[in-house]
Amino acid sequence: MNGSATHRSVKSGLPPGTLIHIGEQSTHATAVRVISYSQESITEQQIGSSTEVPTMALPPSAVTWYDIEGLSDVEMIREIGERLHLHPLVLEDILNTSQRPKREEYDNYLFIVLKMLYPRDNGSIAAEQVSLVLGPDFVLSFQEGIRGDLFISIRDRIKSGKGRTRGMGADYLAYSLMDIIVDQYFTVLEEMGERIEALEEKVVAKPTPMTTREIHRLKRNAIFLRRAVWPLREVILSLERLESHLISAPVAIYLRDLYDHTVQAIDAIETSRDILSGTLDTYLSSINTRTNEIMRVLTVIATVFMPLSFLASLWGMNFKVMPELELRWGYPAALGIMTVVACVMLLWFRKRRWL
Amino acid sequence: MNGSATHRSVKSGLPPGTLIHIGEQSTHATAVRVISYSQESITEQQIGSSTEVPTMALPPSAVTWYDIEGLSDVEMIREIGERLHLHPLVLEDILNTSQRPKREEYDNYLFIVLKMLYPRDNGSIAAEQVSLVLGPDFVLSFQEGIRGDLFISIRDRIKSGKGRTRGMGADYLAYSLMDIIVDQYFTVLEEMGERIEALEEKVVAKPTPMTTREIHRLKRNAIFLRRAVWPLREVILSLERLESHLISAPVAIYLRDLYDHTVQAIDAIETSRDILSGTLDTYLSSINTRTNEIMRVLTVIATVFMPLSFLASLWGMNFKVMPELELRWGYPAALGIMTVVACVMLLWFRKRRWL
Amino acid sequence: MNGSATHRSVKSGLPPGTLIHIGEQSTHATAVRVISYSQESITEQQIGSSTEVPTMALPPSAVTWYDIEGLSDVEMIREIGERLHLHPLVLEDILNTSQRPKREEYDNYLFIVLKMLYPRDNGSIAAEQVSLVLGPDFVLSFQEGIRGDLFISIRDRIKSGKGRTRGMGADYLAYSLMDIIVDQYFTVLEEMGERIEALEEKVVAKPTPMTTREIHRLKRNAIFLRRAVWPLREVILSLERLESHLISAPVAIYLRDLYDHTVQAIDAIETSRDILSGTLDTYLSSINTRTNEIMRVLTVIATVFMPLSFLASLWGMNFKVMPELELRWGYPAALGIMTVVACVMLLWFRKRRWL
Amino acid sequence: MNGSATHRSVKSGLPPGTLIHIGEQSTHATAVRVISYSQESITEQQIGSSTEVPTMALPPSAVTWYDIEGLSDVEMIREIGERLHLHPLVLEDILNTSQRPKREEYDNYLFIVLKMLYPRDNGSIAAEQVSLVLGPDFVLSFQEGIRGDLFISIRDRIKSGKGRTRGMGADYLAYSLMDIIVDQYFTVLEEMGERIEALEEKVVAKPTPMTTREIHRLKRNAIFLRRAVWPLREVILSLERLESHLISAPVAIYLRDLYDHTVQAIDAIETSRDILSGTLDTYLSSINTRTNEIMRVLTVIATVFMPLSFLASLWGMNFKVMPELELRWGYPAALGIMTVVACVMLLWFRKRRWL
Amino acid sequence: MNGSATHRSVKSGLPPGTLIHIGEQSTHATAVRVISYSQESITEQQIGSSTEVPTMALPPSAVTWYDIEGLSDVEMIREIGERLHLHPLVLEDILNTSQRPKREEYDNYLFIVLKMLYPRDNGSIAAEQVSLVLGPDFVLSFQEGIRGDLFISIRDRIKSGKGRTRGMGADYLAYSLMDIIVDQYFTVLEEMGERIEALEEKVVAKPTPMTTREIHRLKRNAIFLRRAVWPLREVILSLERLESHLISAPVAIYLRDLYDHTVQAIDAIETSRDILSGTLDTYLSSINTRTNEIMRVLTVIATVFMPLSFLASLWGMNFKVMPELELRWGYPAALGIMTVVACVMLLWFRKRRWL
């Protein structure tokens, strides 16, 4: 989960701009779908190997979406990058999946890095990097493609002509892709919210050592989420405010809406963090209170029975001359004394509010 | 209470601008009251179903207040939105009640989202979303309407002609609606303040495991309140400073006053948070101190009686040859030794300040 | 102490600008002193009831100070406000004593709200609101007047002609009033500083449950102080930097000095908070250390005497056939074994550094 | 150590600008040295009483340094202030040694307040105020002079003509004085760093109650240092960036260097604070771990011996009819049972990893 | 590790600009390599002593890299500094290795200070200072050279003509040097990440007193790293945004990439800090939970056996008249009573959920 620092050192000492795929290895090949569309028409082609890239059609006027899934084929990505005149550092960042979300402005395109989040079965969260390149009439999207393809619904919408996508430019397509990623965050957040609520119940009702472990895990998740979502806020804000011909005014309104969603997600994460902190404090208080209660019981028992046992032992001694032992009413008197001692103790405890 | 993250994922994958009501479901139908007023005259009409919307009168010059209560009738709200040329994203946000307080500027209207707060019986806090649309001569207000209608008093004031509302524009009406919402915050804050004060008393006087639970609940409330009120501050500040024909100079002075109230509310929330943090620390210290005290009693008792019991057991052994047992003054001597041991122990404790 | 949230809700639902006195009720009547002075001359008149206000003289050129003490007579204050053309929201804020310190600029006067602080006998801090209105040639000051009148020394200085006040304008008078309020803060801070120092001694030397309570109380005081003084800093800074004809350049230098004092006060408050936090941590550590020490004693005692008592009980059993009991040197041998066991235990403790 | 709040209240109620010496009283008289120097020549005169001030020579062109040590002679300082046309508030601040570090710009001079720090023998830190007034061709420096005179080395450098001072203006002299004060901070910081390192060793190796006290003391020192050094950063930054004829461009480069030193000092202080916080946490964890260990020993001992003692007592009962006591192998069997019980207990503990 | 504050005081009292080497002493001599290169040609010369500096060739047009390793030869560094007209304060900062990362702009060169980090064998982190001076056609680099030479790979790249370095200016060379330093951070961070993950496992599975010590050490490392890397972020950002002829536009893009790496490193450090804080909390909770569990066992054992032992002692008393002892079924009845008492206790514990 500490992803961004891991295996990053592989590149230590290599010249900047060297293309190496850093990240979880996928067994999938790299698949490229090129979809060109306008209000009226739509064409789709699939590219299977890097040798096909040079002959790839670049439609001049309509919107073209290069939808790349899987980063294992470095050669293919280099070819695409060169064909579309991308800066070597952009290609390096696409392949190195330990980037933070960011936005970079180049002369005639924008480079955007985002994180797609998936809940894992063991309760932790997996992140995959999605890189977007937005040009005046094209969008490139790069997914790692390990845990599935989130862009199916958008491809369907384009093909069927539903929604506004077909009638608008490349910027609206890029917005749609980002929107679907941010929507996915809420799925992750809701799952986490449910886990936290279950945890809060447990802490108060029946704290066990497992609870600590669970709080720790959720805290880590919150730290991880925070790190993925916070920079995104700035990225989207800067896109919305960008004075660039690449983002049109109507799409800026949609980006403002997307910005609101991001802020909502951050809000939910911060709330989770605050609640988790509170939960740990509550857990600690709760355990200390229980220890205190247990100690009180122990002390009451010990304080009552220790003097009694001492008295019993005392009269169990084998001294020859112990006159009280000879007395007829010695035994009942001893029992009486013991009862008095026990009652005095218990009254004292009641006075101290320990009972 | 973790509302904003809950059920938000229902929309995952749908195209932006799809209208779905997200939030607590109300059993009430959607009621629309259209009140047009000027200094001299006032008219009111009720609209019961979406088919009546197209024929709804739009008075040209006076101030018109469309007061909508209940969000269940999506069709009705769509109709109203279209009639008044609202952006689809505005309608989406009105229906999705997991928004943060925010302000958005459109060409000829302002869109404002606020949170109305209600204390629940179980001590937690319920929030309902209130959305306002402020145009040059109209105000739209959308309430969820689950826990009652806060705008009655304003409608009464308008009808009776009391206060300044009738003589001023739509901006003053919008201010009045926001003012009543912020006033309501203080009711919630005062109740919370009283709970905290009661809690502080308890923590010091008689901490119980219930106290932890109560602190945790109040902390959650404070986190929840904070999240509702903080963004409001920025919203109202930006309204006050907005250079727009929609807000007139005299109303800006009233907004400044409202801003002060919001800052007061934030202040009170932050103070509550600080005090609650302090209370938990005090509780923990208090419990630890009590445990320490109990341990001291236990230790004193054990340290005094363990050696005594040992001595008693010693002389209770059945060895044939134990000369001291035969002695006449053996028993009194044994009692004497025990007294000395006990006194030495107690003196040592007094020296250590444990008694 | 949670003043600003208390009773604020009384106004919930009333139209803005309604005049109601919110705050601690004083038994004093409202007293108005009107002092007009210039370098050469000085006149003073007292106004006892609201009917006298309309005939109140408004000297055209010299500096006039309307010194109002007590806020119970709402009618009187409304009359004064109307006579001097104050905005209704200003009057509302003067009467509602739960304001935060603030500064508001109106067309021809400045409205300033401050908090006067008094140490209470029980160790907590009382706050009273002081409102100032600074016009080109007049100053209005409103005190709650419950715990005495701090402005006596300034009236004396004006009457006797000492100091710079008589030779300077209304802005210098307003500065003098603020200066005396800020000076008073240091009295409160010094008392608190002394309490904290005494507390630190106690925590280290002899922590008692009372200590927790005292730390909690001082922390609350620090939170309360912070809330009163922080906004003041901004108020005075903005006054100093205000480009207004109401503040002359020489007085701006004095305001800069006052600003320094406020920052010093904030500094002292923040230091107190830091030290109090540290003190609570120290207390907790100290208590835990003591518990640890006590446990060590208990464990040593129990570990030494439990095996010994067991042995004694063992040889106190009544089995017919226990050959060692018959032995002549049985008893001394038993005592020897017990001594060895005790010594081994003690050596083991010494090795573990528990002794 | 809580200096800035102490005795400040002496002035409460006095008119602004009243000259009273607030601070630690020194037994030294106030000594004034007037050193005028240029690249070529140098003159020095001593002034012993306030009556000599009016006749004090004010050399027109060279740099003149008025080096005042000791603040007890208020009259002398007033005379100097008037002779050099200083603002009354400047004189008030020089005499009131509870100032924060600050910089004030007047028409033809700059007023700078700094704090000189000295380590005290008991481990705490003493602060003395140093005030500088920088004019176009003169520098006034005021030291409290209680713990010695730090400016000797600079006077020596000027007299001997070493270093750059003689060849440069008054601004370089002021820089040199500030530089020597900041250099002194590192002496204090290094001593504190060594104390912290020693403490860290102790916390891990052998925590004692004294450790808590030491951590608390060092934390207080860090708070105190922070308060002295943080505002200095801003002071020096603003001097460096000041667009004034009083600071020449070459000296601004030296001030930038001084600014770096201040930031380094702040860095070291913040690091110390972080480490001390960590140390306290480590201490608390360490103590809790030890308590846990002790408890484990106690529990093992008690759990093993309590059942054994019970069995021994059981067979020590005096019932007439206890058949097992009559048996020949009764005693060995009893010992056997006891051994089994003990072994079962120990195995159970080993399984639970308590042994 | 508290490096920046250590031995800094050696210079206290010396005039500014005095050249003294402050830092870890190396046994290596100072080695100077002068490498001049352009796209077509490359020359390299070695300088062994300060007397060779004045005759050192200064090639007019190509890029020249003065690569200095080891700071012990102060004279040599002074000579180089004078030859290249560096400001005395720059030389002072190069020799004083307790600098924070910073950037300073001089008329015709930039001075940059960075920290190179190395993991030490004992788990702590060592820092060495690297200073760069970037002129229009030259770069000076100063390494401490204690733990090896990181610039070998760059020299190799230049000599072999691989990568872009030969074809670009001095700014690209400076960027390459900084890039290699930042890359090294990730090696340190990855090692730390692995240690933290191992620690988290241990805290949950088997917390020992050693764990506290390890957490403390890692926390110190995180503080140390933070202090080295945070200021670097600002340094690189300001270089990227610098409007200077010294940084060309294409290199600014590379600097933006470097900035991203620095932010990634900071991100990883902050995450580590957050996780370590959480780990300590988890450790503390875990220990407290274990103590609670142990106490529960102790209390159960004591509460069951203390009354039983008391009863056994009771019937072991030697009173003459104890009628129940004479009874035939006395002993079985006694055993029965004991069993009942034990069962009642155990049921009570089960009800309280202690078993």
C-alpha cells in the first residue's frame, strides 16, 4: 500500500526520460482502441501491436479517443507517444505508476494523472493509475487494467449516442472519464464508512484486541485515500480555472461540479479520520475503565478476605496456651468478629463508592 | 450521520446531469407555493402537480418566491427548473441532498446550498438540505420537508407586511431565509453546550463507562456540525463580497451581519471540540488516578496481611518439635510480633505517602 | 462561560434588527455621561432617562464622548442610536452581548466590539462586552457595567487635562479606551500564569485527583481567553491599516503599539495552552509511573510471601503420615528452606531491577 | 520564565507612553559608550550620568554607535531619546523588557527589538532584551546587562579595524550586533540538544519518575525558545526586504544570511519539540509495558500458588472424618496433585505466551 | 543526527564570512576535477593542491563542471571561490555543512544547497551536504565525500556521450546532479518503508519493549528526513519559476518533473509519520488490552480461591468447640459448600463477560 515509494529506486542513476514500466505487473497485453466520433458518425479500430501504430489513422476534425489498457508493452506506448509528439517525461510518468495525481500543461496538450481506487477483499484499498492526455481534438487514456475496465459505460454511451458526449468536444470526454473515476471513490468511501460504523458499535459494546488491529487498518486506509484524493482537488480546480483553449466554458461548469464531488470525498475522508481518531481514544478509555473496574473487584475481594483469612490462620496456630480456644463461645465469637470485620470493610467501600 | 458518503454511489456510472433524488425519503408529496409580493400587493398560488407548472404565472416586476417543500416529485422539480431555465447540474444538486454548503454563480442567477440542522431525540443531529436560487426578481427555495417547515415565520411576516421584507428585493428575501437557518444553528449549539456542561460535571464527579460513550457521541456531533457550518462561512463571505447586480449594497450589510453569526457559530463549535478533547483527557487522567488509588489500597492491604498470614500459618505447622509453641507467653509474643510487623509496614507506607 | 452560544436562540425567528438585550442582567440602571472637551474647555452632562435624549446637546466641533454604562434600558439606547443615525444592526449588536470582537466600517463611523475580562473568585474568567462607535468628532462607548467601570481613570485624565487626550481627536480617545481594556488582559493573564506555575509544582511533587480538575479548569480558561483575544488582533490590525479619515496618522502609531500588546497577550495565552497540555501529559505519566511503582511493591510482596505461605500451609496439613514432621530438625530445616526461597526471589527481583 | 506576562500589569491604567522600567532589576548602573568611527579614524567617549547627555557630541558624517548597557537609569534613557528625537513609544518599549522581537519603521530610523538568550545553571533559559535603533549614520543599542556584555567582541573588532565593520555603514553595524545575538542561540540550542540526547538514552534504558520532570522542563524550554526565535524570523525577513535607504544592498545580502541562520535555529527548535513529544510517548509506552510485565509476573505467581495454598489449607482442616488423611500414601498423593496443578497452570501460561 | 545545531557554536563571535569547515571530518583530501564539454569535445583535468588553482584553465564557451569532493582543504576552496568571484558568504555556507537546503540568487550565478542521504547500518540516516553553484556556462559541485561519490554515473554519461547532457547547457547538468540526489532519497525511503511494515506486523503480533525503542528510532528518522526534504521542495519550485537567463525553458520542464519527485518523497515521509503515530497508538492500546486481560485472569483466580481458602482456614481453626467438625458428613458438606461458592463466582464472571 506504501506504493509510491516502492520500487521507485529501480530507476536510481538512470538518465531522466528512460522508459521503464514501474508498478504491479499485469498478465494482460496492452490493448489500444481508437474511437473517432462526431455528432453524426463514429468509427472504431483496434491496434494489437506496436508495428501498427505508424499506420494508425489520425482523423483531422472529429474527436478521437485513444483508449489504452495495460502498460506492459513499453514499445507500443513509446510509438504512440512519438506519433502524437508527447514529451519523453510524459511517457515516463505514464509508465511509472507511482505518480501523485497531477496536471501538467504543455504547448498543445494537457497531461493529467489520476488514481482509480478499488476496495480489496481483505479490507484494504488498491489503487491503479489512470493517465489522460487532452489535446484540441483527441484524448489519450492509459489504464493499468489489472482490476477491470471502468470506461465500458462511457464507450457504450458514445456508441449508443446517449448523453451529451457525442455532441461535445474532447474536453467533455476527458471530463467524463474523470467523473467516472471520482464516482468510484464514493463506492470505496461508503464501504469504509460502513466498516467504521460497525467498528464504533464494537468498541463501545465489546472491545477486543482485534478492535485495535481493525482501527489501525482503517486508519491506514484513510491515510492512503487522503493521499490519493487531496492532490486531485487541486488538479481539478486548476483545470477549471485554466485559461486554455483546451477547456471550453460549458465544460468548465461540469468541472466545477466535479470539483464539488472531490471536495465532498475529501470531506468524507477527513470525517473518517476524525472519527477513527476518536474511536481509538474511546477504545483506550474503555479499556482503562474496564481495567479500573476489574481492579476494584479484585481489591474489594482481597481487602475483605485477607483479614478474615488472617484471623482464621491466627486461631489455627498450635500454641499450647491460647485461652480463647478453650472457651465454649470462642468459635461463635470468632465468627462474629469476622462478620464485623467484613461489614466494616464493605461499608468503607460503599463510602468510597467502589461498590 | 455519515450522510454525504452514503448512497451517493447509486449514481456511479450514470451520465452527469441525471436527475435522481438521493437522500432520506419523505412521505410528503412535493408542495409548491408561489408568493408574489411588492410593497403594495401580495398574491399566493399553490401548485399540486407537475402538469400545472407550465401554466404557472411568472409575474414580471414584483418579487416572486417559489417555496418548494419535499423533493420526492422529481418530475415537478424538472418542470420548474426548465420553466425558469436552470442548468441541469443545478437540478441534480438540488435533488442530491449530500451536497456541501456552496454557492455557484450562473449568468443570471445564484445557486446556494445550505444545511438546516435539527437536534434528534437520541442526542444526535439531523441535517436537511435547503437549496436557494436567487434571480433578479425571484427566489426559489427547496426544503426536504421531513422535520417541518422553518419558513412559516417568514411567510407570515410577508403576508402581514411586518419587518422590512415587503419593501425590499429578492436578495433580502434570500438573506431572510439564510438568516433563519443560521439562527436555528444556535438552538442546536445551545443544546449541545448544555450536554457538554453536564458531561464535564460527571467526568469530574463520577466517571462511568457511559461517560466515554457520551463523549464519543458529542465528538461525532461536533465533527458533523463543523462539516455543515465551516463551508457556510465561505459561502456567505463570498456572497457579501460578490460584485453582482443580484446583491444590492444594503443587503450586503445584512449579509455581513449574517457572516458574523456564522463565525460565532464556528467559534462555538471549535470551542466545543476543544472542551470535548480536554474532557476526554480529563476522563482518562481521572480513571488512571482512580486505578492508582485502588491499587494503593490493594497493595497496602496485601502488604500488611501477607506477612501476618504467613506468620500465622508458620505457627500453625504441625512439626513435632517447635519449642516456641510450648512456651507460656508464646501466643502473646506471637501477637506482639505481628503487631510490630504491621506497624512497621504502615509506617513505611506513610513515609512513602501512600497513606 | 460558553457565553456566545447561550440564550442566543431567544431571537430565533424574529426579524433581523429586532432590539432585545441578550446577556447577563444587571441591576443597575443605564447611565449616560456626555463629556465634550477640547484643549481649552470641558463640559459634562448626565442623562437619566430616554426622554432626555432628544434634547441632548450635540456640540458641533469639539470631541464628545457619550459614555453609556448598563444595557438594560433598551429604549434609551434606541433613542441614542436614532439621534446619532446608527444602523439598526449596530444597535442590535450592542445589545446582544454574545458578539465576537469585530470592527465594522459604516459611511461616517466605525463600530468596534471588544471584550473586557475580569478574573472571577472561583478561578474562572468573566467577560463583558464593550462596544465603541467612533465618528469624526464623537465616541460612543457602551459597557455592561456589571463588574465595575474601567473608564474612570480616563475620565479623570480628561478632566485633569493630564496626558495627551485633551489635545487630540476622537480617534485618540477610542484608542485610550481600547488600550485600557487590553491592559486589563494582562492582569487576567498574570493571575492565570501564577495558577499554572503553582499547578506545575503540584503535578511533579504531589499529584492528586484535584490536579486533573484544576488542569481542566485552566484549560477551559485558556480556550475562553483565546476566543476573546484572537479576533481582537485582527480588529486592531485592520484599524491601524484602515485608510479612513477617522484614524489620523499619529494615532495609527499608537494603534500599532496596541497591536503589539495584543500579540503579546496572544503569545502568553498560546504559551499557557502549550504548558497546560504538557502539564496534563506530565500528570498522566506521573500517575502511570506511580501505579507502576506500587505494582512493583505489590508484586514483590506477593511473590515472596505466597510461596512461603504455601509451604507453611503444606506442613500444616493433617495427613497421618508426614515423616518430615516427626524429625527433630524438621522445623529448623523448614525455616531454612523458606529463607532460601525468599532470598532467591529477592535476588531475582534485584536482577530484574525491580528493587 | 513566563516573562512577558509578568509584572506587565504594573502599567495598567497609566497613560500610554509613561516611562517605567519593567523587567529584572540589575544592580549595575546604566553605562553609555559613544563610539564614532570611519574607515580612517575612531573616537570613544563614556557618559556616566544623564546630565552629560545634552552636551554629548553628535558627529555629523561618520558612523556613531551609542552602546547603552543597563536600563535602570530611566532619566538617562529619556534624555538620550529626546536628544535623538525618538518617539515616546519607542522609549517605552526599550524600558519594558517584556516585548516580543519586532521591527518598527519610523520616518528616519528603524526600531528593532531582539531577545538575547543565556543558559541558566538549573537547565532553564534566561532571556534579556536587546533594543536597536538604526538611523542613517548612527546605531543605538540597549542591553539589560545582567548576565554580561556580548558586544565586547564587536567593539574589539571596530577598535582593531579587523573585519569589514569600519569600512561599512551603520546598517552593517546593526547587522553585526544581530548576528552575534543569533550566534548565541546556537550555544543554547546545542546545550539543549545534548540534554535531549542524554534524556532519550535514559528513557529507553532506565525510566524513572525524574525523567518525566526532565521532559517537562525541556519542553518548557523549547516553548520558551520558540517564542523568542519565531518572531525574529519575520523581523529579519522584513528588514532584508525593506525598501529603505537605511539598509544598503550589500548589507541586505548579509541579512539574508542571518535569516538563514534564524531559520536553522527554528528548525532545530521544532525538531527538538518533535523529539521531546516522541520521548514522552516513548516514556509512557515504556512504563505501561513495564507495568504489564510486572502484572504478568504477579498473575503467574498468584495463579500458581493460590490453588496450591487452597489445597494445603483444605487438608489442614480439622474435620473428624477426613478419610484421605488416614491413608499411607495420602501425603505423597497430595504432593503429586499439587505438582500436576502447578504444571497445568504453567503450561497454560506458556500457551498464552505469558512466560 | 541533530546535526545542524551541533558544533555550529564554534563560530560564535567570529566576524561573518570567516571560512571554517564545520561538519564531519573526512580523512580524504580535497579532489577537484574540471570537466569541460560540448556536443563535440570533452576535456578533463585534475587539480591536487590549492597552488594549481590560479593556473586553472577557464574555457570561455563550452560547459565546465568543477567537481569538488571533500571539504577539508579550506585553502583550496577559498582559491577556487576567488578565481570564480564567489561571494564570501557562499564559501562560508559551502564549508559549514549544517545548512538547510536553500537557493540563493546572485548577480551572475545561483547558489544551491542540497542534502544527500545515506542509510546507516544501525538503521539511522546520515546526511551529507552537496552545494552547487550554477553560472551561465559552468557548474561547481561540492560534496563532503565521506560515504562515496554519487556523481560517477553522471561523469560516465558525459564521457560516453549518452543521454542528453552533452547537447545541453550548464543548467541541465545542475538538474542532473539534483536529480541523482533526489533519486537517492527513494532508496532511503524504501528501506524505511520496509522497516515500518515489519514493525507494524510485530506490534500486532507480539509487542515487546524493543518495539517502543524501534518506533522511537523510526520516528526520529522521519523527523530527520522531513527536515532534509521539505525545504528542498521550495528550492526546486523556486528554481523552476525563476525568471533568470540561467535556467532555460526546456530545463524548467525537467525541473518540474524533479519537483514532482520531491513532492512524492514528501508525501511518502508524511505517510510514514502518520503510520508511525498510528503504530505507537496501536502499541499502547495493545499493551493496555493485554494488561486488562492479565488483570482479568488474576482477578478471576483470586476471587475464586480467596473465599475457598478462607473457608478451609476457618475449619482449620483449633477452637475446642466447633460442632460441625465432629459431624460425619461435615467434610463432604464443606467440600460441597466450597464447590457452590466457586460456581457462583464463575457464573457471576460469565455474566460480567470476564470469562
